[in-house]
Amino acid sequence: MQPIFHTSGIRAIEAARGTVNLMEKAGLAIGTLAESLLPEESGSILIVAGPGNNGGDALVAARHLKESWQQLDVVFAGDAGKLPPDAARARAAWSAAGGTLLTDIPEKHYDLVIDGLFGIGLSRPLQGIFLNLVRKINALDATVLAIDIPSGLNADTGRALGETVVADHTLTFLGLKPGLFTSDGVDHAGIVHVSNLGISSAQAPDGWLINETPVLPAPRKRNSHKGTYGSVGILGGDHGMVGAPLLAARAALLTGSGRVYAGLLTEYAPVVDFGQPELMLRKAREVLDMDHLNVLIVGPGLGRSANAVTMVQRALRYPVASLIVDADALVLIAEHDELRQLLVERAHPALLTPHPGEAAALLGCSIADIQSDRIAKARDIAEKYHAITLLKGAGTVIAMPFEFPHSSLSHQVKEGEHPWYINTSGNPGLAAAGMGDALSGIMGALVAQGMALDQAALLGAWLHGAAADALVEQGMGPLGLTASEVALKARELINLWITPSSD
């Protein structure tokens, strides 16, 4: 995992170190990466420099590229008399090196465009000349490299503030920014590169990026049995929605749970899953009468009937070590104060897995509000409901509540704050029915096998997305990818990770 910093954290690093020579180092890093992105040893480069320090970084890069005999045009959009001191020096150095500045983008072909318009300080939509330049950059048939963050993107939230540069690569400085990895950022940042500019900082990060496999379950001993790997109970499946708990149950079985029970609400419940006969199907109340479950998942296909409310109430009171709450159960908790109070007062941890619509219900706001700052809203849910919160979507956010004991995770965070994470695996193929059910089943299986609930949330999100990525690499999706296929691939991956090949 890698640390993530909000804009305030980056500013704190700058304040502790000072900005002397940072622009020169940034410009050199940009120039070096730019040359590696050209199709040949040399190519035609366009650099668009803005009115602040981001533009200064671009002008330093222009000087280094000119010294390497690269063909380049530099467009400067700003008032030279209002430049910050470091950027003003960069502009003067560019002029002293014989460089010229254009006021608009020429109509010609470029191999590479470097976006140096605006950096992490932008907080409003672009207008006027800046908006026009962004539109022209996006219309060019060229590789686009953004400096620090694509112009028009909010560095903290990932929200596109209006029309925003769509980059193929982003070179970000001093630390990763959350906006590059969630919300609109995933469609604008491209491949993210990071340079610390030679600075070693003791600044505690704001969050963590899941960009590699987190902690794994231990390899299995030969001297073990099905009871060794736990029992998962799944509660849901009202009339017409039996497929949801079955998908969750199959995913739990495929990713290692010793026993899986699917408790179904509908009076027309099947007695066997002919596609996965290893599953044990029960009436919902029968699952809640069991005393040996390691984890209970409530919500897949649950519906919102009076019976469903009763089942959620019983589930919240169930003395299981770990509880995963998904789908309709989340909405029912949001709608009933008694259920919310039961969740808050639970002696054992719970994991909530809302999509943006369910998150909006939990916080009593709009989906647009949730998507405007996914990290903040996930943390709000975690605090309000005293539960680990996994907010699904592009750049899934996992937030821990203040009260949760983080003995199983040792990631450093700012004093007085609870950890949060952004998951980087996954692709648009996951935007299909049943994917959330499979994710819940995977996480439930990990808990059943002995993982702490917070660990299972991180690994489950990563594994679920990695399985989808592997399928797309094989040509199976993203269009038409199914939850059943993801669960099968997740089984393959976790076995490879736990018991790697000796080749």
C-alpha cells in the first residue's frame, strides 16, 4: 500500500521543507518522463503552462526539453506580472534560454501534450481561455501528460469541476492525491506516476492506496477439516430475488469458507441449489437459530417487507463475531431508528457495504452529495453507524470508525483520525447486477477463515476487483461480465496468491 495525502497534507510537506529547488526538480522529472513517452527518440511536444506554480513546473520542463533538442511549442496562459515568485523565475529562465511563448495552441500535430495549466489548488470550474485550452487539449490526437493532477480535477475528491483534461499519464509530486483514484479521477488521470522530488517526509498520511495484495489468510494445513475454515450464514432472498443470496453463497464457497448456509425469506424457497449443491439452503429463521456461524451476511435480495425488517432486527442482535450488512438491509437500517440503534450498540464489529444510492439513504442526502466527496461520506457513515464502511464505486473507499480497534492493521494515520483506504483494482465490468452480492460472499469467506473484519474488507475489495481485471485481460468483458465469473476467477487468484508457484 502507498500513502495518500489531501492537499492540506501536501502543503504541510512543502511548508516543512520549503519550496527552494522543488520546481527545478519537478521540471526535470517532467522532462525525463516526457521523453520516455515519445514514440521515437524525439517528437513534437506541446506544453501548456498556466498562471501558477503548476505552470512554473511546465516552464522548467520546457527548458530541460529544449536543452535535449526536443521540438516543442509552449503556450502560456496567464499574467506574467501576477505569477508566484518561483513560477516567475521559471518564466524568466525560459526566456533567457531563448524560449518563446504562444498565446494559443497551433493547429498542428503533436506527439505529446503536457498539461501544466492548474494543479491541486483548483477549486472551481474553468472558464474563458482556460476552458478553451482544455477543450483543445482533449481534442488533440496525442498522448497527454498531466502535471500533478489533470487540470479541472479536484485533488481531494476526484470530482471533475467542469470540463477537465483527460490525461493518459499523470506525474504527481510529493505524494499521491486521493482525487486521482476515485470518482471522476479514474477516468481523467490515466497511469499515475509519483515523484517525491528527493524529499523524505515524516508527515502522517491522510489515507492509504490499495494497489497491491493486502494481508492474506495463512496457507492451509493438511491436518484440517471443513470446520477449520468457518461457517458463513447469508440472510436474504425474498420472492423473485433468490439469486442474490445464492450468488453471495457461491462466492463464499468458492473463496474458501468451510460451510455456507443461505437463509431465504421467500415462502417459495428452493431446497437445493442445483448449480452449487454444496450449499445448504434454509429458511431465514433457521439460519438465525444457528449458534456456530463465524460471520453473518444480511441483505442480498432481502426486500423491504415487514418480515425483512424483523429479520434485520434479529440479525443485528445475533451474537456472531462479525456481521456484514448489504443491499436492502442498509436501506431498512436508514429508515428505522430502532435498527440503527441496534447497529450502533453492537458489541461486535459490523461492515456496511453501500453503493452510492444506499449511502445516500444512510446519510439522508442525495447520490450527488455522496459522489461529490466519496471519502468524506464514507467516513461520515463509519462514524454515524460505528461500523466499517465500504463505499462501492469507481475507486471503492473503505473507512474505519473511530471506535474500531485497529490491532490488525498497523497503517500510520494522523493523530485522532481513523484510517481510510482507496481500492485501485476493478473495471467497468463490475457495473452489473450481482457483483455486490459476490463481494459480500468473498469477504464473508475471508472472515470465516480467520481474518479480522477490517482485513477482510481490504482484501475482499482488492480480490474482487483483481478478478474482474484478470477476466478483462483474457477478453471476457468488460461488457457482459457476470458476478458468477468473477467469483470463479477470485477462487483462482486467491489460491495463486496464498500458494505461489515455485517456478
